[in-house]
Amino acid sequence: MQSAAGQLQPSVQTNGAAQTLSLLPKPTGEGSAVNGGELLLLALATCFCNDLYREAAKRNLKLTSVTVECSAEFGAAGEPGTNFRYQAQATADASAAEIEALIQHTDRVAEIHNTLRRGVAITLT
């Protein structure tokens, strides 16, 4: 993330493949209009959505839509977020029981969710 004079240049890179993202700056021009907590929740939703498609393919299920909504509570500056929750809905060429089993399985294997559930050290270098 680069931020200067009302301009943001967010980008991500995985295995050498870089992608840019679009985020609006705050009206003051200092930082992003979307806060880090919101982006963390978006990361959880994105991870689960992608993993749900991946796990569905392993079961030969064709998902036609996925909706993931995440929420959390954030307090004063410096306090960690609490009460992280999410819900997922999917439609597929499968029974309601198969879809629910897929959602429950994906909850157990979603990498970002498991990373946060287990805790992670973050080091400034």
C-alpha cells in the first residue's frame, strides 16, 4: 500500500503475480476511505467465497451463487477486534443438506479463518 496526497496505490502479489486494487482515499486525502477492520472482514469473506468454490469443485458440485457476510466489533484505537462472525449462503446443483455439509467443511479448511483462529505473530521489520 502506498498513500500520498489523496492517492492510494494498493496492490497484492502472490507467487510473483501482482494485481492492483481500487480503493478511494478519505475525503481529507489522508489514508483510505475503507478502514483496516473492513478490509480484514473483506479478506475473511473473500477467502471463504474462494474456498467454497474450490471445495465444491472437489465434490463435483457446481455453485451458481455465493454470499458471505462478515461482522466484528472494534473498540477504541489500539484495541483488538472482537466477536468475529460470518454467515454464508450458496446455491448449487445439490440438495440443501449437501450445500450445508459443504459450508461446514469449508469452514474447517478456510486458511485465513484458521490463521486468525489460531492466532498469528505480526512483526514490524
